[in-house]
Amino acid sequence: MKKTTLEYRMMMERNRLKIPNAKLLTGSLIGKYPIILDGGRTTIFISDISKESETREKYQLRKDNKLFLFAKKPKT
């Protein structure tokens, strides 16, 4: 028995086949490397281990800028 076009469109499998594999792996930790920051309080997962030092520097800069924004400003 041949499937009609309407039945084929309604199949969930057909919709899943259109989604690229990169989107299906979103949120997955397969192939990712953990970087532990702030003495174990923060963990970041990256896909390229060679960018570990760059990630640490960016995180530190963001943290410093965030603390600077919320620090009390001296009275003049």
C-alpha cells in the first residue's frame, strides 16, 4: 500500500530528517571540553581545546567589567 502525500507530510520522521545534525546536538556535551573557572563555581564547555586560554581571558575581562559597573563611584 502506497502512502498518500498527506500521510507522508504528517509523519514526524520526515520533519526530523530536515533538521541539520548541528541543531540536533544543541545542548549536548558530546565532543566538548570543560573549563573550570572561579575555583569550581563556573564551568564552561567549549568545542576547541586550543582556545582554553582565550576563553579564560575573555571570562576574566567580562567579570572585571561587570564588577566595575556595579562598584560604588567615588563622591566628588
